[in-house]
Amino acid sequence: MIYVFKLIFEDMKMKAVNYSEGKVKTYKAPNPSGEGVLVNISSCGICGTDLHLLEGGMHNPHIVGHEIAGYLTDGTPVAIEPLTYCGSCEECSNGQYNLCSSKEFNLLGITSDGGMAEKIIVPEYCLVELNKEINVNNSSLVEPIAVSVHGYKITETKSNHRIAVIGGGSIGQCAVVAAYSMGCEVDLHARYDHQKEAAEIWGAKEPQGEYNRVIDTVGNEDALAKSVELLKPGGKIICLAAGWSDVHLPGLGILNKEGSFYTSRCYDNKSNLGRDIERAAEILFENPEFGEKVITHRFPLDASVEAFKIAGDRKSGAIKVVFDTTI
């Protein structure tokens, strides 16, 4: 009887990943319960935010991961917008739920359970229905693409603008494909050859001349200096980097060009263009090669330590590392 009870209890648990106080582990977590919609997770990406919080030794009691895609129980493919919010504050009422001023604001995988697991329950409004022909194992990229879509939207970027992207990691690659999808000329300044090669399919080369928009996905002083150098007079710098520490803005350089510096947080549903993350899903579907180029490594949930090690080592050839539950 004890053995049978143990088997039943284990069936009520799932594989999940957590990082806390500088250590990564795969463990057995209770299956999700409560209100919301159940999603069977297919893939979840490791983000630069995950790496920073791991390296910083943050105590995180939750299942981690916020770049999530999978299937509903009826087989519908979905990505997940990993924000929950009050829906009633001034910001939410304006479609800017990324700026929700309520204590109810929450980022899945940071302040509550996320997607590096087999299952998750989320509010229905977090779901982004995907085209049935899309590769769901690549669709954890919808979330980071949405970050770039939002940055271009708030700066009113147009198809006739020249765009330079600083940084060839996954957010930089997403900024390239999002610009390409708008019809923009886009170039990439990256450190590693494999990052440059991944962006060549979209016509991105080493930046030359000046640009209407410069996208900083690195967030250090060298990247900001390069951004100002490449900026066309009157242009806009869009910061998509998380900005974990203070940096000095090259004030005189950007002043002399009368440039503008924009920060961009997540994604929203403001304006008549619809949800940023829905546009991101369209971009991924329209450019299926993107997932194959940018997702360089796939790991099962059991291999969490190795996955995070590879993700944190750009010399390994990694761009985007994902957990794939089908492996």
C-alpha cells in the first residue's frame, strides 16, 4: 500500500527547473492547480534575465522561465504572454499593462511559477493562439520577438528607416528579424562570428554610416557609445537591454546629434496596432527560418545545469538555448 501510494503521489508531480542562490536544479514540483487555463509546455527559452538572476545569487522559490510555448488540452498551439496585471489601473485601462501600477502585477518565472516545467496554468488573457502550421518547439521565441516589436512601436519606427542593432544575442537577433519584417534596412554589430552569420539571412551586415534607429541590446557604456556613433542626427536610440547597473550616457555625443534615448519595457496592447505579442507570433510564422537559425541548443528539463552553462557561454556558439519537453 505504501508503494502504491508513492506511485500515485509521484504521478501528481512534474519535472521543473529552478535557480536560486547561484545554483540550478531540476526537481519534482507539484502539478499546477487553481484557476486559469492549463498549457502543456513544449518549449521554454533561457533568457539573459535568467542568467543574470542566477549569477547574482537571487533567492527564487519559483519555477523559472518566461519564454513559453505549448499546447492547450484541445491541441491548440499557444505562446504565453508572461504578464499578469490588475486590468483596472490607469495604465492597464490604456493598454499599457506592462506598466501596471498595482501590486497584482506579476512576471511569470520571476515572481510566480514560470515555464521551465511540463505544465503551467495561466489566465486566459495570457494566451496567444498560434497558427496551426507553426513549429511550436520554436515558439518560445514569440516572447523575445515581442520585446523588439514594442521598442519599434513606441519609437514610431517606419519601413523607410535604417536600423542598426548592437549585440548579436537572442534579443539582438529578434530586433533584426522584427526590423526586417517591417521592410527596414537593418544591420548588426555583434561580437561573435556565429551571431553575425545568423543574421545574414535578413541582409544584416556590419553597420556603415548613420541610422535613424539604433537598438542597444547590450546595455553597457561601450554599447551606448557605439549607439551614439551610429546615430543619425535627430535619430532615436532604443534600449532593449535590461540595464541591471547604472551606466553613463554619452551626453555630449547624443546632445550634438539632438538624439533621443528610449527605454522599452516588455510589450503591451496600446494603439490600434493590437498586442505586440500577437504581431511577434505573426513574424515568427512568416519567417520560419528564424527559429532554426537562432535556437542553437535544445535540452530536456533533466539537463538544466548543462543548459544554463551553455547559455552563459557565448563562445560555445550559443545564441538561444531552450528546454524542449519533446526530447
